[in-house]
Amino acid sequence: MATGERCGALVHWGGRRGPCMTIEINGESHELPRDPRVTLLDFVREHLKMTGAKKGCDHGQCGACTMLVNGQRINSCLTLAVMHDGDSVTTIEGIGSPAAMAPLQEAFVKHDGYQCGYCTPGQICSATAMLQEIAAGWPSDATADPTDTPKLTREEVQERMSGNLCRCGAYANIVDAIMEVAEGEAA
């Protein structure tokens, strides 16, 4: 439910009254759930009916639930929705659509990096943030010299994407897709 007039007033929160809490998802403001136990993943999937992000392991180990919060990737199954009052969240639905795919989405299709498709939304969200991290000069464990600007190599991409699992084993194709987009952005 989009934020309405009620958010200007105090609302009932678990036995106490407090200000309405909102979150921006894919550019649209939404009232956060009143139940403080709802994860960000469940809020997006169950309350807002955006089902791109998947609940794979529910332990933060597979990356299928990856979303971007204020531009940084997170495992949305491990964070409570109410912790993100005022934050800006981007889900796979906010990155692109079948009619207007983002370059990473197009590259995943071209390189067959989606296979069954279950992990693909998390992979694409993670890759989107990962490319921004490299552009910002953030080192990783694969960066040879952490004081140097990281270089875009297959090893660097593999390390940075290691938190996203693919049960189909499409890792080489996923890295090919990411490399193609990164090299295109660098040109």
C-alpha cells in the first residue's frame, strides 16, 4: 500500500504509538509493516507482491534475495523491514523489465547466465552493485594491492560475486555477462 494521509499522523506500533515509517522501493514510497518481525524480503514479496527476489536459504548464504539498499547490496532475508525507515531500495523490478532490460539483464540472456532463473534476480542486483564498488575503487580479497585501484579481472568478479550461488552452475556464463557489460561501460 502506497503511503497515504495516515503517515502524517501517529500510528499504532506494537502497543505504542509512533510516527509512520516509510521506505522507498524502486522510486515509490511505501508504509513499512507494523509487525517489526517482517524481513525486508518478506515485505517486498508478500506485502508488495514484487516476487523477483527469491527466498533461497533464508540464512543469507545464497544471495537469491539480494537487493540494493541506498546503492549497496544486502541479503534482504537477514534484515528487518523496519530497520530501513527512510531508505531507498532497488529490487530487480527497479533495475529493468522484460520490455526495457538493463544492460546486465541483456548480457545474462545473451550469455545464458540465467539457466533456471531462480538466482538471476539476486545475481543481477549483486552484479549491479559490484560494478559500482569497482568503479568507486573498493578493494576485495582478490585485489592484488588494496591501496591500488582494483582492476576488472575474472578473478576480481568471481571473488565479488562469491556470495551469490547458482545451483545450475552457470558461473562462467555469469562472469562472461558481467565482464561484457563492464568492458562496454569502460569503453
